[in-house]
Amino acid sequence: MQLFYIPEITGNTVTLDADESKHAVKVLRLISGDQIQIVDGKGGFYRAEILDAHPKSCSLSILETHKEFEKRDFSLHLAIAPTKNIDRFEWSLEKCTEIGIDTITPLLSAHSERKIIKPERLEKILVSAMKQSVKAYLPKLNELTRFEDLVSADFQGEKYIAHCNDGEKPHLQKQVSMGKDVLILIGPEGDFSPEEVEQAKAAGFTEISLGKARLRTETAGVVACHIVNLANE
């Protein structure tokens, strides 16, 4: 059964937007009477029947509703610096969404080479990944945020900063706790500066390693996301 996205669902009759309608009617060739599944990105998972297979405004009748579908007892916030090659950053966000993530903050740090992103494009990637992995929660995408502002913001949970600077650091796998909210900082290609690491430590962040290999930024984000999810299996 095909999965579609409607961000606001009220009542028992809803309509797919133009893009989703075109995909349903023109690409998948669905017709009136066919059933589909819908997610609203807020935990709602629905089964619906097509009332009018219009290619620009396909209307549906909600048949079954599940609230808080597969809701987790922890949240993962990844603050990660966009890569110089934006394709790599987009790939990382896509994979993190498939694995399971709640909040993403593009991070602007001292060594960042990319200082501009396109939130609208990133949102589309997140929606597509949510649908592909059959999840009902759409990750929250924050605006590009300065490192100083992020580390000084209030966060009630475990806080970690991953970096490759000298010094012994415990592996994230041995630090993260089951059922706890987690915030992880991942730096740019040039890594975090020593000053940023000290600033994060002063704000209550714990230095961690993601393994012996030196990972690319986008890979580090996916590895960190996987470790936290694995710890909560």
C-alpha cells in the first residue's frame, strides 16, 4: 500500500497536494476506491480510501487512524555542520532520517566552509526519507545556527561533542544511555577548533569518539545516529 504525506489532517476527508496527487494518479495510476496510507509528520498514521482521483487535488476519506505511531521514549538532536559539497550533507540527513532522528540543526562553526543552505530542499529530502522508511514523525529542521548559540542554549539531556583533536575520548557507544534525550555535535571538514571544544566542555558537553577511523562529516553524522538508535533497541 502506497504511503503519502499530508502535514495537516483534520476531519475525515482530506486532499493530497498537487505533487502528491500527481504522483498518485499519473505515476501510480491509482483510482477511486483504492486505499493508501498517510502520515502527517507528527506521529499520525492513517489508512484512507481515494474518493476522487483528481491529478491536481486527489481527495481521500480517512478509514483508520493511529496516533503516536511507533513513538520512541527518547529523542535525538544532531547538530551538524553542512559540508562544502551539499550533496554529501543531503545524503547524511536522508540516512539519519531513515535510521531515526528527531531534530537536525545545521551548524555554523569556526572552520565551516559552507555558510548557506536551502531549507526548502532539505525539507523535501526529509519528507521523502520519512515516507521511504515508513515513519510517522518528520524530523524538525532548525535554521543554520552559530556554534556559540547552540552550545549556550538550554538542553535537558545528554550532550556530546565528537571531534578528532588530540586526546583520549570515550566511545559514544559506552556513554549514551537508553531512554535519554541526546544532543550530539558534529563538526565541518576542518573539525571543531580547540577553542570550540573547550567552550562546549564548559557548557556541559562530553567529548566522545566515534571510532578509530577518521570519518567524513556526513559519515560521522550517520554513525552517531546509528549508535544512539542501537543503544535504544
